[in-house]
Amino acid sequence: MLYTVGDTHGNQFKWVEQIEPVLSPADIVLVCGDFGVGFWNGRYWSEETFYDFLSEQEYTVLFIDGNHENFDKLNSYPVEIWSGGKVHKIRNNNVIHLMRGEVYCIEGNTIFVMGGGYSIDKYRRTEGVSWWPQEMPSEEEYHNAIMNLEKVGNRVDYIITHTAPSETVYYLSTLRSLGIKNDVVQEQPLTSFLDEIQRKITYKHWYFGHFHVDLEVWRNQTAILSCVRELETGKIVRQWDSYEG
């Protein structure tokens, strides 16, 4: 079974208490960014020990990057090809970073991914310690995405991103109770690019994280944070109170 979850932010308890109980051997779970590379040190396990723990499980963890990752560490892993696209293998064959702009064939589904986003809390972070400029995609990564989508005829089954198209961000901002801003100009190169993807690409469903809400939005798009969903049906199989402060 293929599942998708929202931002994990290196929270060991969220993983062990909420996400793992859903997973069975041979399942695949896909994290919509802010997996937390560089931030998994916890009260009981170091980050590397936690990765060792995941590597011993019979399920597979796939994740795209968000804006809260240690990109120096993430990009230090060698690039390999897996399921038709470029990846970083964090551990063995079951803890894998899906790289920006790639298209994968996973259990018969074509999945396009585009990580990245802007940290609105950048002012509280330190470059090279808790913030990295690589959080936003490069022109090369945008170009790579367009080329890979053209190779599959601009048609995929699923799209997984961290942030959302700018039109979707605007829609979310109109839902006043959510408190989502539509004026983060630093992120607009990415959200505008995703608008182009939305217009050009035929897809069944699109999942994204970043905004710390769980919501069926529009245009077959779903924001996800505090639940595990079946990728193909969108069904929520587990939900919990938010761990986010």
C-alpha cells in the first residue's frame, strides 16, 4: 500500500507513535517535505540511530525535501537512480530522498515530485546551522522538472510537492481561520512555477505539506499534516492532534 503524510520535522515521537503503527511490511510511505534531515536528534535516539532504526523496518520511507532540511547533509549523499528517477539513499533501499523535478514509477504509478519552499521563520535561524539557501529550487531544477514531465507526455498519476501553486496558496489565504499568508514574495518563483505545472500537467491527485493544515482544497489537491492518507484513494487511515507548535 502507498501512503502519504505531511511534514515530520524530525519528530521521532510523531513517527513512532502515529505513522509507524499504520505501516505493514512492503508498504511505502511518502513524506511531503520537511522530513527533517539534520533535525532528527531526539531525547532517546540520535539522528543516525533513528535512520538505523528505519533501515531495519520492512516498509519503505520516501520523502521530498521541504525548506526545513540540512541541505549540506542531504546533498552529501551520492546520487543514484531508483524507480526511474534520481535519489539520495539515506539508508539501504528503504529510506530514500526523491529529488526535485524527478518522475518515478512506483507500484505502477507515475509520481512527479518537487521539493523546496521558503522559510518564513528564516529570521530566527542561522545559516549553515538551522537554515540553508538551497531551500528554494535552482533554475536547473526547474528546467529538469519540465524536461522530465515532457518525457512522460505531461501526464502523471500523482504530484507530490512541499508548497503549492500560487493560486492554491491564494485560495488558502482566503480561509481566514487558517492564518495562511499570500504575500510571501520570496516563495513566488516556486509557487508560480507550480501554477504552470497545474495548467500543463494532467494528474489524478496532488498532495502537499508546508502549510500545517489538513484540508481537501480544490482541483484534486490536498494539504496534509496530521494524518496518514492512502495515496490512491485519499482515505484518512489515521489522524492525530497536531504536534506542531
